[in-house]
Amino acid sequence: MPNYTLKVNGKSVTVNADPDTPLLWVLRDELDMVGTKFGCGIAQCGACTVHLGEDAIRSCSLPIGNIGNEPITTIEGLSKDGSHPVQEAWKEIDVPQCGYCQAGQMMTASAFLKQNPNPSKEEIREAMHGNICRCASYNRIEKAVQLAAQKS
């Protein structure tokens, strides 16, 4: 198996993995970064969302051999102390119920707000619609994204 040097949350790490191993499993099993969750395994629910460069991607379907040199940011790297505007808004609005999807929701929201810092409600709904919340916290998620936009 080949070695891959990845830049994860600002640090270079080397992992030994099969090129077809999804990034999700490298993060969780090799690097012990368990904030990124396994949901569906087919890139449909968003629980595994991380940033690859500036883009929100589904880590369950991205093979480690296809990453290249793009930096990876996980929920653990969004901020060191929970002070990212999205994290603050999530706390202020009290978004999570079970919390399982929330890392993916926050990673999607933070990438979206970088691209669109002043979104409408419709744009927020469109950006977030691919992230499934089994507790149906969608109204609070939308409010938190609006608040995070104001905080940014």
C-alpha cells in the first residue's frame, strides 16, 4: 500500500492506505479524527462532509488516491476553540438534538458562507438541502446559518 502525505487541519500527516480507501475512513481509522461521521456511505446524507480546499465534499465517496495536494479541513479544524461564526451560531441557536449530522451541517454551512457571505433564505435552503437531519432541525439550522452570516 502506498503512503500519502495529506495536509489535514493545517498539519502534514502521512498515512499508509489503499488508493481506493475513502477519505472518511482514513480520517476516522488512521488519524483518529472522529468528528466526521459515517452516515449513508453513498454521499447522499452529508454527515461525512469536510472541506477539500474551499469546497465542501462528501468524504465517504472520495478515494484517498484522488485527493492530490488540496488541504483538508475537518470539523476539528474549523476552529481550535469553537469560535468560528458557524460554531458560535449553532450554539446560540441551540441547533443539535441528537447531534449526529451536525459536523457535516456546519462544514457545509461554513463552505457555503465563504462563497456567499450574505445569503437569502432561499439560497440557504438550497445550499443546505443535501444534508439530512434525522431529528428535522432544519428550521434551527437555517436560523443558525443566517446568524453565522451576520457574525462573519
